[in-house]
Amino acid sequence: MSEYIATFHTHLAAMRSQRTLKGGGISARLSPVPRALSASCGTCVRYEAEDPCVSSMDRDLERIVKCMPDGETYEPVLEKD
């Protein structure tokens, strides 16, 4: 199981994605975007899953990163234009 952070262009997209993840049995929470990452709306979804769950994300997804064990670095998983 890995921890992921998904950032979005809108706060509403983050809320929708969190709801979809939780509906699928995945623990997910809204959180401020870490300083090392940037996002248009400033809100991200943090969640733990076996895979990045791209299909559960709202269309206004900005990017998904995988959190590294040190808690301060991130590995890019998906970046949308």
C-alpha cells in the first residue's frame, strides 16, 4: 500500500474525488497542498491505495504524486496539461 497525493484545479474537484475514493472503500482526506507541490486551488486529496486510482479522479485533476518514505519527497505518477 502506498500513500498518494492528488492535486486539482478546483476545490470542488478535490471534494468530488475524495467522495469517490471513500465510496470505493479507500481512506482519503482533504488536506492543504504541501509546499513542495503547487496546485491551483490549494487543496489536495491524500489517500492510501494499492495503485494511484486514476479512474476515481475528477476531470479537473492536476497531478498525482506518490509520497516517498521520508515524507518530504514525491515521485510523479501522472501530470495533466
